[in-house]
Amino acid sequence: MSVDITTLKNGFRIVSERMPGLQSASIGIWVTAGGRNERAEQNGIAHFLEHMAFKGTEKRSTLEIAEAIEDVGGYMNAYTSREATAYYARVLGQDVALALDVIADILLNPVFAPEEIDIERGVILQEIGQALDTPDDVIFDWLQERAYPDQPIGRTILGPPERVRAFSREDLRRFTDEHYAPGNMILAAAGDVDHAALVAQAEALFGHLAAGQIGPFEPARFAGGEVRQDKQLEQAHFALAFEAPDYRDPEIYTAQVYANAMGGGMSSRLFQEIREKRGLCYTIFAQTGAYSDTGLMTIYAGTSGDELPELARITIDEMRRAADDMSEEEVARARAQMRAGLLMGLESPSNRAERMARMVQIWGRVPTPEEVVERIDAVTRSKLRDFAGRMVGEAGATLALYGPVSSAPTLEALDRQRRAA
């Protein structure tokens, strides 16, 4: 299997990988415009636009869009992140051309009918309400906002209800005109696909578009701080984040191995010490998320209000201890988890297509799995301990708390604990 990449004259990129033995394919267009490309008054519009993509085009009604894909047994969806919006489908190989035609249609020819905008506005307001009723969702929005205050990257992807209620047809058009240029689009496909056929169809569908301007987004500025809301809930939700490498920083692999070792599985330090040995929680994990110019290493746990102070204290103790005694066995296990997660994920054409789009967005190329595995395996115990030391000694931090959290330590207290000599 090999990856093919072609760039049209207007900057539109096509990346694909044929996977022998598969009869299906995953195909989509990733637009490098998400939440952080919005101005303050546009907050939530990238996500609104994603919803409107399925609400009718000049050629197809809302029902006809759904029927076109489902009549051949396929599946179609979309999502919005802070740095991209994706529109994708999973179909049989023989229906790839149809899927691409439908995706191109919803991107290039949306009607944005006023009555459909109002219907979808109601749907999104329900989605916001559902998120606000889900504490282990909303706490991550609060964490992000506190880490990057008054910045596009810190704002919620769904947007505030008052913005969603005000968006108009002209607002949607303006955002697409500003950001949906060919140079911001990546067509990615994996499975039973033919690259030459994809390029020919992409040229026919997108080749006539003017290149357009790709505007810069506001650089991220990590600030950190604390946000807490004391509320009578069954669980106290605890989220602690530290500034971490961006996805172009070679140290991102060290950060990811560290997060795995600390809270990536049942054998991890936090899971073993806090859940298995002490029974202080049901859920606890650590993860590293990265953007183009910043990143966050996050620890999350849900526990009772009474247990929260001890859970927070042990979390910091384990972080401090990791800087001194992380073992070769732990590092090897964390590397193996990352390696296996990468390779097992690549058995899915959907995962491959998404990975290729992201890699082309970041690097302009797709690193081979062997190259990535080599970088993972290059994370030594010495590198990991050094990174762990910076997490407890230097990295800026953010704390978000929600639920019965009146007894929880402050971020200032946790910082004193983690930086104590």
C-alpha cells in the first residue's frame, strides 16, 4: 500500500491510499477551517455551517442528499473541530464517484434556505442544551476557555446560544467565502479507491474554482487559571491541564507516551493508584491533544465531593513521582500502547482517510507508519523523565471543577504541591 498525493493548480489537494482486499472506501473533504478561524461574533458558525451542509443544494433536497448515499447502503456524516471541518462518507468502492459528487454538491452548492436555517438553529440549540447537561462534556469546554481566554482557540465549538440564535444566511455565506477556498480543502480517500479517477473527478468538480486567499488565524497564547462551579451533582468533575507541545514539535511523541504512562490504560499510574488501590473514582485518564501552535496534556477524573481533595493530592504526587522513578517497563508499555493504537487504527479506511487529511494539513505529506513508529520508539526513559520534570516544575496549568467541589484544592495550592522542592 502506498499514498498518492496530487495538488491541482488552484491548491486543492487529493490524497488517497488503495487498500487491497477491501470492497469499501472512506472518502471525505477536510476543510482547514474550524472554531479557531472564527471571529468573536462568528463563534459557532463553523459548526452551524456543518449542519447546514445537509439541508439542501441547488441540485438535491435534504431528503435527496440522504437518499443518494443510503440508496447504495452508504453512510454520510460531518464534524467540526477547532482547526478543521470534515464532510465524509463510507460507501462501496463502486460508489466512490457518487459519494464525491454528493460531498462536492453540499460544499459548492448549498442553498441555505431561511426555513432550513431556522429548523437547524433549533437543532443546534438542543445540542447546546444537551452538552450543558453533560458535566463531563462541559468541563472540557471550560478548561479550554480558561487555558486560552479571549481567543478563538479557547471558545466553544458549538458557540453561545445568543450567537446561534442570530446567525443569518448572509453570515453563513460570508464564512464560506472567507475560508472555503481550494487551498483550504483536502480530499482524502482510503480503501477500494483509484487515485487517477479521484484526481480526474476532483478536477472536474473543483478545478474551476479560484485559488482564493488563505487567511492566518490568531496565534494561541496559553494563560491558564482556574474555573469552578459548585453544584449539587452526584459526581465532582476534575480536569487539570498543562501546556504541552504542538503537533509539529518533535516532543509531541514524548508527551503522548507520558500521557499513556500516567493515565492511558488500566495499568497506568493514575488508574492503578487512584482507582484500583484506593477506590477513589470510577473514571480517570490522561491524554495529550495538539494543535498547530500549542497543546494540552489533560488529566480528568470523576469522583465524590468528599474524595476530591485526596484524589487531587495523589494526582500531583504521582506526577512528581513520575519525574523520579518512571521505569523502563512503564515506558515500554506506554510506547507499545501508542504503537498498537496507531497500527490497529490503520486497519480502518475511515481512520486512514482522516489521518492522511490531517497529516497533509500539518506536513504537506503523509509520514509512513514505520516513520511514526520509529519516533515513538525513540522516546526513552530519560526523555520521558525530563518531560515529566517540566510538567511538575515549569508547565503552565489550568484547573476546571464542576459539581460538589467546595472542598477541592485551588490551582494555586496544587501548583505549590507540584513545584515543592
